[in-house]
Amino acid sequence: MTRNKQCAAYCITVIRCLLQEKTVPEIPEGVSLAELYDFSKLHSVEAMVFHGLEQLGPDRKDPVWQKWQNRADMLLTQSIVQLAERDRIFSAMHCAGIPLLPVKGSWLKELYPQIDYRQMSDLDMLIHPENAKKAESVMLRLGYTHGEETSDHHHSYSMKPYMELEMHLSLLPDTNAHSDYYDNIWKRAELSEYPGVYRLSPEDEYIYYLLHLQHHVQFAGSGIRSFLDSVVYRGLYPERNTDYLLQEYEKLGIASFAREIEALSDCWFVTGDSPAQDLEALQQSVISAGTYGTEEQQFRRQMQAVSTARGNAPATPLTYWLSRLFLPAEEMGKEYPILKKLPFLLPVFWMIRLLSKLTKHPKALLRHIKLVNEIGKTNGKD
């Protein structure tokens, strides 16, 4: 077993023991505390692993442990602030007459035994598109500033030091194969205990979790935290409507994906058994990915898409960047709605988009260029 696999296996064991209230085993020989910290942080489970390792009576003077302690304290503070801000936003939106439907971490966090066990980078809430401007006014009045607009289906807001929020206009972007599934999502939602705040049924929340996870796995990869969510959800809802879930899985074409996710999750966090041979590739991909996958995986898959679009001709850095710079009119129209009325301005907005990327995120762009060039070199050797 490689050191990375050994480190991953131990972190997973610690989490499983914590969930099942069992004694955490000693750290294996050859695995350092620093490696455990780095791996668990990469997968956004460092708070849970920290609480598990506390059982072992660590050396509190160890610099790595002190760094981990500070990190755990910060994550607890962040969790408290996130939930308090979530409730403040709920109240402000209700006063403004804006219905909300929180999704993803906003409800997953509540399922864990302790609030800091389920780390989340941001809050996600769905609103009716016609309320976007009114919601913007509320968020600015609450002290938030505009974040980077990374998608045509959500608006980003932030407030230092801990708050990031995505206000969704739809649960999935138009480009997602399953976007139509959520056309009438509000009809499936019911009022929660919070005035003006809606929730999906546990089954529908889980389906959305799976669709969101599938997007991450296919696009850039996803880490072990997402698989932990599956176990926590299924443990808390043993009487869930499995007939409905299976029916929807078949309708969406995700039945096989759901089985794989749950099988690997159960091996890691329920039984401790070794995954079956057909899950080995998925296991390795998840362990190496980190919480949100890797940029390398993301760009490799994007370059493969370019190759497929060109009749499987090899994708070079040049063909990749041309495809990203000169997006099709339909895709550009989602980013710049004015093009739907004035399509002849498409070349102008190609240049506007390029200048925006150069001025707003020059370091990220340079990093991406370097990474794509490296992938192009390795592709040429295959």
C-alpha cells in the first residue's frame, strides 16, 4: 500500500470510528501527523479527523497538532457564523417577500452529529429568477459584496471572513443534461419551520445531492467528504421511500452511478470492507481528487471533449484555447443575455470576455495556460 493510500485508509477509518462511536486505532507506522493533516484538509474532513485523533491523547506541543487545533477552532467558529448568517438571511428574505429554498450544505450540515463535522465552503439557496434584483438589494443591505459571477444560474455574494453564498436562479445550469428535471421544483417543495423558507423532501434532496455529485465526478472529480454525505443521509433516513428513489434514478439514468456511490461509501464508512474490484478505479480517483477535484482532471476532461468534437483528433493547447475563447453563440448568450437580441455583436463580446478574464483573474489564467500546456505535452506522448 502506498503512503497516500495508507494515509487515506487511516483517515477513513478515523471517520468511521467517530460515526460509530468506536475507539480510534493508533496512527500506523510510517504515516506522519503532517500527512494526515494535509490529506484530511484536502478532502475537507480535517475537523472530523481532528476530533477522532483527540482520543489518542496527542502531543499538544507538537507544532503540527497546534496548527491543526487552530484550524479546528477556526472551522467551529466558521460553522457557527455560517448557521447564524443563514438564519439572518432567511429572516431578511422573508421580510422582503422572497421565498427561499436552501440546498446542498445548507441542509446536509444539520444531518451530522456536530455542526463542524460537515464543513462547507458556501451556502446555496434557490430563489425565483424574478426576485434576483430584490434579493441582490437584500444581500447588499446585509453587508455582503458581489462575488465572482461564475455561472449563468447563480449569483455569488461574500462577506469576510467566513461567508460565501451562491443565490441560485435554477438548481442546474441549462447545459446540464438534467436541467429540465427541475423546471417545476418549487411545486415539490414544502414550507419548513422557517417562515418563507422551503425544503424538498429528504428523497428529493438526496437526488439533487447525487446529481450535483455526478457533475463533480464527471467534470473535475470529488473527494471523500461527498461520499460521507451519502452514509450520513441514509443512516438518518432509514425509512426513506426507496421505491420513489429507484424510480427517479431510472428516469434520470443515474441508477448505476447511485449504486457505485453507495457501495463505495458503505465500504469506507460503514463496514470497513475492501471495495470490490470494479470500484477500485473510482476509489483511486476520489482519493487523489480532493474535495472539489483537481484542475488537472478538469482540463483533461475539457480537452477530451474538444477532441471528441473534432472527430477524436488530438486536442492541442491551441485547439483547446480556441474552443474556450470563441464560445458558440448559444453559450455566449447565457453569459451575455444582450446577444440574444443583438447576435451580430458576438465578436465584440468574445473580446470583452477575453479582456475580463485577463484583468480580473490574470494569475488563474496563467496557471491554467501552464497546466493545459503540460497536459498537451503528455497527450502528445501517449
